[in-house]
Amino acid sequence: MSKTLGLIGSGMIGSALARLAIAAGLDVVLSNSRGPETLSELVAELGEHARAAGPAEAAQAGDLVVATIPLKAYDRLPAAALAGKTVIDTMNYYPGRDGDIAELDTGTLTSSALVQRHLAGSHVVKAFNNIDFHRLFTLARPSGAPDRSALPVAGDDRTAKAQVTQLLDTLGYDTVDIGTLADSWRTQPGTPMYVQPYFTAQKPEGLSPEEAYRWFLETPGVPVPTGRVKELIGTAVRGPAGGSLTALAGD
């Protein structure tokens, strides 16, 4: 099993993955676009198995590397440092944040295929993109637990997918292989497998933004086993690419 997880991007998903990795006994090397010094508080919280670095150093240090940045910045991923690496792509296309990307709007490429084109020397695997950061952390369970959830993975390289499957198992999740990067649209925003299966609660009306966020954090998630993931993946119909970030906050 990989001993060090490199993180390019240390926002909500990246921080949740770092916490899960540390709890599972892995080392983590975190990075962001603002510099290692901005991660000192998170590193202190995570403890001696975590350190901060620049993106290229995190890429080189990781046995597996997670790219978890806004999709609009995908072309800033350090391709040379990531050459030969398995790169886990958590990114989704949100036009309101990322701007319009013609190849995604026309369906010519999936977002992960776009990332793979940039990282031509790496093996990109899509994972962790269809669950919100809080449920990602709170729904993790040991192997064999009756309420263990599954997450979908997609990729073109079988060995890379096996590595990511092993990582997910270590972090607390079963996996469902949904095919190649060309198939990864099946978990994009707007599909049945995106966010809602793990968080079925409906936000009460009339909450202030602060109350809504507190409700979002306090409301438990719903375990989604392997069979349910397969069922929902099978019902996906490809529509327009892109989604809204509000779905991640229960709206």
C-alpha cells in the first residue's frame, strides 16, 4: 500500500482526504497555490505525519497524488513532476466558477480526459468527485462494516485503478469500477450518482447562510453500498456538462 499521499490542493476535499489518510496511518504532503506557510495550521492539526510543500514537491513525494483544485486551473498541474505517477482527479466542471470550456460543453471530452491530456505522462483516475467533503469524511468505515459505502472510480489504466481501489479501501470505502475516463461523465454534476445519494436530507426553508451551513455539517449522511452505486450508475443519461456548486451545500 502507498505510504505517502501527495495532495495538490488542500481545500475541503483535500483536507478531508488528508485527515482520512493520517487516520489510516499514511503520511501526507499537502500543497496549494498560496504557499506552504498558509498550511501551517492544518499541518499542526494533522500532526507529525503531515507536512506542507509546493505542488511540484508534493507531486514528487506522493506514491499516489490527488489533484483537487478548481478545474479551471488544471493546466497548472506540474506535468513533469507528475510523470509516471497515478493521479487521482477529484475535479468537477462548474462553468460559473471555471468559465466555459468548449470541449466539455460539446461533449468532445470529459473533464478527466482533459486532465489526462495535460498529464500525458501520468495515469489519471477519477475518484472522490461525487461526494461532498463532509460526508466523505464521516461515512468512511472499516473494511467489512455493514454500513460501508462505495465510491465510483474511472480510468484508462487497470493498474492505476487497482492502486486507487486499494487506497479507497484503506481510507474506508469500497469501490465500483465504472469504466474508462470517457465513461467518467456518469458521476459528473447532474447525474444520479452525484452527491445526493450520500446526503438525501432536504434543507429546511428560511435558514440564514450560517444556519444552512451548520445544518449541512450536522446532518448525517446516508451509507451507499456497492449495489446501490451500480444501480445508480446504470441509470445515468448523459446531459449537458457542468453543474452548480450550490449542490455541494445541500441546495
